[in-house]
Amino acid sequence: MTDGDEQRLARVALTWLTEPGTRAVHRLVDGVGPTGALQRLIRGDVPDQTLRSAIAARLTAGDPYAVAEAALARADRLGARVVIPEDEEWPSPVDALTRLAVSNPQRKVDRETAPPLCLWARGGWPVGEALERSVAVVGSRAATSYGVHIATELSYGLAEREWTVVSGGAYGIDAAAHRGALTAGGVTVAVLACGLDRPYPVSNTALFQQIADTGLLLSEWPPGAEPLRHRFLIRNRVIAAATRGTVLVEAAARSGATQTLRRALAVGRRAMVVPGPVTSAMSVGAHELLRDEEDARLVTGVPHVLEEIGRIGADLAPPARGPQRPRDQLDDDAARVLEAVPGRGFIGPDSLAARAGVDVRTALRKLSLLESLGLLLRRDGAYALRPTPRTAAKPGSE
Amino acid sequence: MTDGDEQRLARVALTWLTEPGTRAVHRLVDGVGPTGALQRLIRGDVPDQTLRSAIAARLTAGDPYAVAEAALARADRLGARVVIPEDEEWPSPVDALTRLAVSNPQRKVDRETAPPLCLWARGGWPVGEALERSVAVVGSRAATSYGVHIATELSYGLAEREWTVVSGGAYGIDAAAHRGALTAGGVTVAVLACGLDRPYPVSNTALFQQIADTGLLLSEWPPGAEPLRHRFLIRNRVIAAATRGTVLVEAAARSGATQTLRRALAVGRRAMVVPGPVTSAMSVGAHELLRDEEDARLVTGVPHVLEEIGRIGADLAPPARGPQRPRDQLDDDAARVLEAVPGRGFIGPDSLAARAGVDVRTALRKLSLLESLGLLLRRDGAYALRPTPRTAAKPGSE
């Protein structure tokens, strides 16, 4: 077994041993790596008493290594794979979850919001690529025909403009969002809260098959994992972080979908809400969000959504007020990386990291961002400045 | 003819000679009084060429004094009266229009926003009293059944809680607003854009009669004035300024009702918008406002509206964040006037103005504000500190 395989196995085992999102586990992995972290957890070398007990209980159910091996074999038979942060296809935006802080966390699910340790994937798309230009469309399971209509239209329009539509695969708004994107021949990603061998709900089986055929099914949980109630809330943070923004279509008061939107806000993504008739109980959560969250933006259709999610990129509709160029929005690291790219020719991430004075991991993340902003070209893993302006508004016309 | 009668006649003549809202006329009245201003206008002693021509044209149609006398006689036969700023029943909140500044005024109606020179009134209520606790409910004439339902419910609920509902007497949302208030046995005020002898639209005649019987019909225009198109927009500023806040229920893009709401914002009143289905053309204007105007607040029902309009007063629903006392919201003049009220006993406005070091007019305005905030008591035109703190449940229980 190579070192990479060992890391992969350890991450799978860790996800089985503790629920995804557990901050203590994530910190341990960051400190001593996945295999080191796994060994310490198995030894019971964890300061947190509750976590230690939970792990001890889990260990009585099986050997983590054996369970992980079995999960990998099962995934293989299913045509699924496990993706880890070291893989090229890892969707780096989810790493932003390290800085997700929900104000006044009252429940465990609000505190334990670490990035995924691994993602199970089924479908032809490299995960990172499928999610690069993506927007989440979420809402109530008990949607009204109004909500289903809106979600379908919205997703159809976004998919037509080559945005990936991400949702949770549930009844109602989620299913309408996936279907709208599929109808447009676009890419759609369902992020599930259970094993990919048993996508939930069962009655959406045909839909899941279609999604896997043309888009992606994703999950943090290994094959065999059950869709437990609390897992949906844990899962929501991935939908919020993996996308540029989340659109809430219909939600009852305090629904799970409103939680996804609050997470999107907490992690610095665009949060958008479609209003509805005030006479509808299914719009109460949407209106609550628009009243409570200053940064939640009312949207009524595709142009509004594009205006929000395209703000950092190239889809900016009619220019807002004064020209705003992608470059103006770069953080310090990204600006340094961009400045370090030579005037002509391609450069590899390692040399670039050295020139920019940042670590390679940071360089890779920022390169991916700069590329998605249309400022850089990538070829065979190396980068160059994009010579001609990409859009009408001429962002990045260096 | 007494001096007061002369002032009144001059104000009526001025309103006939120039359209209400004309800033130059208002400034002149402020400087030399209504009779002086009228004489100067008749002499053509006006720097503005356009205004001078307009007046000259009007003067060929009749003698302003004779026209004003006739209008007063006509009003008298109709059971209507003219109210001027010197009258006790004058609704002082409309004077806030002196500081209304619409950003980027493009049309005359956006620049000429001076307070009314006089108000024609029909109905038993003293104008100021009827408007003291008032909220405007406005919207589209071509309302949908959704909008009519919402406007009716909202106005019913507000009237039930003893808020006066103000609107423009038009078809659709306006009529629904008046009817909702009437059904609750409450007070409703229609601010018209034509003479009170010919309320428009004619098909609302029975409604206007009901309003006059239990509430008020108001207009800046003398009897006989026609409901010209531009007058509706001039009128809107009065609806915006006379009330504590305006609720927009349904509006197409760029409708007159959205203009009323922007005016409410510009003059420092609460601006509230009821969202609707994004599939409805009649909600486009409402959603535009919620997107464009940071201070426009989404409301879904009576409790939300009470929270907004009661913010300065006593109807604050569940206390927002941290206790906020009426006193904290006073401007400098109001605070000085309040401080000048003696610890015990009543004091008249003149003595109080002297103690506070403000002019009597300012003192009177601030006293009326402080009284409506529940900080002062009034008896026979003199004021005293209200001894016990006023509670949420007992507005106006003096």
C-alpha cells in the first residue's frame, strides 16, 4: 500500500469512527496527518471525554481499517470513488469551512463544522471541476407548486448558462432543482447525507441515476451509511461551502434549508432568497431570512442570481455601479500569486509558490481561484497570464 | 376680514395660482407671509421665468382673490373646510417636507416637494388628530386578488389597533386599504389629487362618502380642481409625510406607489414592503424596492408593521435588541425642549421656547412630538412631564 492509499484509508476510517465535521478530529488530522490521527483516536488519546466515549462505542462495532477497506471495495463495485484533499479533483472551496463560525451555536451541529475529511463521488466529473462554477438551490421538501415552478425555472436557466446546480436530492425543491438542470442538459450535483449505495429518498432513485450519469452524486459518508436525521444538517455545510452561493426557494420557519443559507453567509458565500406570497406557510422561512439577515439578497430570477454569484467572476450582468474588476476583489495571497506569474510563458505551482513567497498549498488554491476568474490559463498543470480580456466588461485586462 | 381670514384666503389663492409643492412659492410664503407672497406673484415679482409665465397664464383665467372666495364658498356648501398651518388641527408632520430631497431629481415633481400651503378637509376629525397615529397603505390600481386580500387584512388589523389608515382613494390597493379600515370600524383618510367636490374615481363615490362620514377626505386642491395625471404624484408626498410609515402592497415596476415609498424614506418615515409571488407582474415594483432601498423593510403582516411604525412610539412589539427608549431617539431641539420642561407643573409653549432657547414654532412642533411619544402631558395648551413611565399597552391614555 502506498502512502497515498494509507492516507485515503485512514480518512475513510476516521469518517466512520466519528461523524464528519468534528473539529477535534479535523485539528488532529491537520496536526499529525490522517494515519497519525486515526492511531491516536483508536488509542483513546483524545482530551474530549464525549468524543472518546463515542469512539470507544464505535470501536466495539468493528475494526476501523477493516471497515474502511470494505467500504472502499463496496464503492468500487458501485462505480464510486473516494476523493481526499490531496487529490487534484478535491473541491478546495469546502476547506473554507475551517473558518465557519456560526454565531451563538446552540447545537452540536452548529459547532462541529470542520471541512470533510473525504468525499465519496459517483459520476464522470472531477469533483472540483463540477463545482467550480456552481450554485446551490435549496428549499423545503413540502414545497408548493409555486416553489417547484420557481426552483425548476431557476435551475434550468442557471444550467443553460453553464452553472452547476447543487442540491440535496430531497423531495420538493431539491428534486425540482436537479430536474431543472437535467432538463437543460446541464450539470447537477446531489450532496447526500448517506452512503452512495443507498441514496435517499428511495423514490428519487431514477433521478439519482440520471444525476450520476451526467453529473455527480457526493457524500461524506461511506457506502452503507444510513440517512440519519442529524446528518442532513451536517451535510448542509458542504452544500453551502462548495458553491459560490445558495438560493433558497421555499422554506417553512426554521427549516433546514434556512440553516444552509445561514451557513453560506457564515462562510462568505452569496445568500439569496426568493420571496413568495406572505399567505404561504412555505414562504415564512424565506421572509424571515430576508428580514433577519442583512446580507441575504432578495432575488426573483436568473438575472438576479447571476448578478450575485457572478460578482467575483465574469457573469456580472449589467455593471453595478462603477466598473469593478475581479482583480479588485482578490485577497492578499491571491494578489501576490498573480503578481508572481511571469509576463510570458507558463510556470508551475512550485516555482510560483517560491516566487510569491507562499506555501504550495496556498499557491494551488489561489491559482485555481485566479483561473476561475479568467485571469490565468492552465495547461498541463502550469499557469500563464490570460492574454486577452475575457468578457465585455474587460476584467483583468492586464 | 380678520388677519387670519386674509391669510387663509391668500393661501387658497396661492394654491390655485401655482401647483402645490412649488418650492419658490413656499420660500416666499416663509419669508413674507401668504398675503405678501400672493401680492408679489400677482405683480410678477418672481425671479424664475417659468414660474412667472405660468402665473401670468393663470391670471388671465381670473382674479385669484375672487377664485379663492368662490372656492371657500363652494367648500362651505359641501361641508368642507380649509386648514392652514396656523390652525390647531394642522398636521405638523407634513412640514417635514421642507427637508425632503429626492436624490437625482429628474422630473419637476421630484424637485417641487414643498409642504402644502393648505389642506381642504371633509369629515369630523381634526386633521392633525386623525393623522397622529397613522400609517399609509398604498399600491397598484390594477391589484391582484392577492394584493387586495393583503391590503384589506393589513388595514383591518391596523385599524383594529387604532391606527388611522391613509391611502389615495384609487381603485385596487387604495380602495382595499380604506375598506379594511372601515370594516374594522376604524378611521381612514383618503388624500385626493383633485377637488373634494369631485372625488376621483367616480365609481368610488359610495366609498368616499363612507370615508367622509367616519374619517377624512383631504386634498391640497380647491373644489373644482381636476384629477390631472401629474397631480397624483404631487399628492403622494403628502401621504408619505403625513404618516409614520408607508406600506407598499403591490406595485408594477416604477409605479406611482413605489414613488410614495421612496418619498417616505426621503422624509425619514418607515418604508415597508409586502413581497409577493415573483411570478406576478404586480409584485415587480415591490421586489425592486426591497432590492434597491436598503432601508425598505420587508413586512408580512400587522405585527411587522407595528414593529416598524411603533418603533418611535409605544407599539413596539417584542423589544428589539436591548431596551430603546423614546428619549434616545430625540433630535437636539426636542431634547432641549424636553429638558426645559419644569420638574413639576404645567408650562406654556412661549415660556418653554424662551427657556429652551428655540423659536416658538420649533417649540410647538417638538412639544407635539414629545406628547405623542408619551413624554409630556398637555392640558389647556400647556405642557407637563408625564409622571409615570408609559407602557407599551397604554398608548395615549392621558
